[in-house]
Amino acid sequence: MNHKHLSFMFLLVSLVLVGSAITACGSSTLPASSSASAPPAATTSTVHQAVPLTTVDWRNFTYTSSCFSDKAQQFVVRNGMGVLNGVHLQVYTPVYGDLTGDGQPEAAIPYSCTAADFGGVNVFVYTGNASKPVLLGELDVMSPGSNNGGTVETVTISKGIIQLVGKGYTPDAPHCCPDLRIQTSYRWNGSHFVMVSNEVTKL
């Protein structure tokens, strides 16, 4: 092989090597898996949701009532019973349901007051949440024409209506002996409870 031929081969090999180097330098694109943007770090935003009234321990709670008094008084109830100035306030099993239309349950707590006499069973109604219960009102079965308010036996809440069923008195009935069966329903109108029905039958 002569000198010219060797020179030509050397030049050819050099060109091939330079071309390969240029090609290698130009292919700097990262694999798709590496160039894809990483997903954002998971963020947790804690949305505070009020704890519902269903979690309140109503058997150990402070109630405000004017039973056997001309003014409202606070009864500190423990294990379902509170005593103040000789008046006993006892609470019973609560019933829950939405009465204000906000999608959250109100709490209806039947209670009785007893001093020298039994004052019957009425119902506290609370709204709000567990950290701030708010008293909406106190309800009874409404004995018409009687000084005795009657006594609630069952409470139900459905479609924004709270219904109380119990016993009541005609004006001449002794307090020992209720002689009426009463079914009274109430609806919250945004500021107070309004009676929507009151059915009375003789026992």
C-alpha cells in the first residue's frame, strides 16, 4: 500500500471519528421518563369541620331552665340529674334531626322537673355544634285550657318537623291523672318554633 493510499485512509477514519463525536454531542435529549416533570408533592389542607351535636354528652351538661321558677336558672347535670334549690332536673335520651335546614342535626333532649310535684316532661332543642350548643327553645305537648303542660312520651324529627306525643289534662283533671292524648308538631321558622298541628283525644 503506497503512501498516498495510507494518507487517504487515515483522513477517512478521522472524518468518521469526528462525525461520530458531533452526533454524540448533539444527542443530549434526556429520556422521556427523566424529562417528565415530577408530580407536585401531595398537600394536605385540613378543612375544619364542626363536630356535630350527636357527640355531646347530654347527661353531663349545664342546662338553663325556668322550671319551678320565675326566672331561668342553670342546672349542672351529672349522670343525667341536676339539683338546684330543691328542684330536680332529669334528662332522657336525645333525638336528633335537622330542624333549621342547614343539613346539620339539632338535638332534642326530653327532660323533667320535679320539686314537691312532678312538672311533666318537656323538651330542650339545641342547635349549633359540640363546641357551642345554642338553645333554640323548650317545647311541650300543649294541654289546651290547662295549667298543666302535660308530659312528653315520644319525640320524633322528620322533614324539618319535630313531633311530640304524650299525655295532657283537661282543665278539671287532677294532676295525678292525665285524661288526654296529645300529639303536637312544631316547625322552626328562622326565629322561633311555631305550632303546625295539635291533635287532642280523650283517653
